[in-house]
Amino acid sequence: MTPFAKKVTELVAAIPKGCVATYGQIAAMAGNPRAVRGVVWILNSSSGKYDLPWHRVINKKGKISLPRGEGAEEQRFRLESEGIVFDLEGVIDLERFLWTEE
């Protein structure tokens, strides 16, 4: 595992219940703000192996990026079960729910 991938997995594992992070936020915190697609790839390939809370990572607009029928419904269900609220357009209030590393 590369140092970047290791840091991404550590960061995603640290996102607490009831909070979300963005792909870009995780990439920046892991040391490469331009590696958003790398974060997506790491989550896709490692979430099951490392039991990562993949559902807590969303896009910069506060939306789920997965298509309907390909995980979006499961992600929304998991987030709502943790108390995360979506508006009528399916957007999460990042001011309220965005995780900040402490």
C-alpha cells in the first residue's frame, strides 16, 4: 500500500458517525489535493478489505456520487441512519455535517 493510500484509509476510518467528508477533503488531508480520483479508487478497492465507512465520503457539492441502482440508495440509507439529513434536492448541509479532523 502506498503512503497516500495508507493515509486515505486512516482518514476515512476516522470519520465519525453522523459526519461526512468530501473526496477532495480526504485527498488534501492525505497530502495530494489533486488526487480525488485516487481517493475514489482506494475506496472502491479497499472499503471491504479494511471495513471502511465508505458511505461517509461524498462529493464537494454535498451529494452522493454513486448512480441510482449502483449503491446510491444504500449510501443514503446508511447516512440517514446516522442522523445525516438531506434536503429535497438530495444535498447534505456541509456546514452542519462536514467532518473536521481534530
